[in-house]
Amino acid sequence: APGRPAQDRLASATSIFGGWNGAVRFECDRLQASRLAARFLSAAAPEALDDVASDVLAELANIIGGNLKSVWPPGIRERLAFQSAEGVCWVTVLPTGA
């Protein structure tokens, strides 16, 4: 189901400070993480999941949070599923202290 993460998944979170304070979590399954890392870095997908894929997930969480923090209302709490060519990924947004 698109709204429910797979059992075999990776997640990364980043804290956001500024006009909006909170955390953004990005998660996807392991195969998708490998493919996203390859696409993000314009390189071949790694044969085994490694720290590079984890770093890319952290950067994606940071990019999402950094780009959207100025438009989020105070106290926003969201969990959204997104479909891409690589599969479904999830973004969770929580305010500080949540």
C-alpha cells in the first residue's frame, strides 16, 4: 500500500531550524535507496547498499526540509507517500518537541 512503508527500508532524518523548527524524515526501501543514490550522483547503482545511499537519503531529507520550511505552518505534522519511477517513498514532518 502506498501509505505504508515496506519492511525492508532505510530512513534518514534531518533537523530544520529557522522560521520553522522540526524534523524531516525521508524513507524508502533498500533497492529504491540504491537507485536514488545512483540517479542523484549520476553514477551506476552500487551492487550492495552502502554509506553512499544513506548519505543521499540524508541529503534528500535536508533538501526537502530546507526548501519547504518557509511555507510550513507552525505545528505542521505530516506523513506523505510519493510515487516516483523508483517506487514509493515517504516523507514525515514533525515540529520540534513532537
